[in-house]
Amino acid sequence: MEDAAARRNQYCPRCRGVVDWRAEHCPHCAAPIPAELRDYYNFSDFEAPVDRSDLGPILTALALAVLLALGLGFGAYWLLTRLF
């Protein structure tokens, strides 16, 4: 539960900048943030944690793209050195 509290923030009522949830004044515009105007949100409300199982296919595709690019680059180099 402390993890969720550590990720909690609020918006400044004047400039709509992101402010720490405990702040009483905005660090951007120095406006006071009265308790009745606090607009809290949690990152966890709209930012789901990345599941490691989701990273596997992405990293595999990235590795294959890099290998393909290297193969094409070395193939083109080899071909150009043979032709000229």
C-alpha cells in the first residue's frame, strides 16, 4: 500500500502542473493548494505496471531486427567490395 501512496500526486489548481501529494504550495507557480481544491491521482490508476511476459516478444523482435540490419549491412558491404 505504501508503494501506491508513494506514487500519488496532485495537480496544481492554478497551472495544472504535477505536484507532490503532500505539497501545500505549487513548486511551479507558487500558488497555495488548499485542501478543498486538491485534485489527487495515482499513477497506478492509468499506468499499469509492465508485465515481464510482455517484454519477451518485444525484445525478441528488436533482436531479430538488429540481426537483420547487421546481416543486410554486411551483405551489402561484401557485395560492394566484390563489385568494385
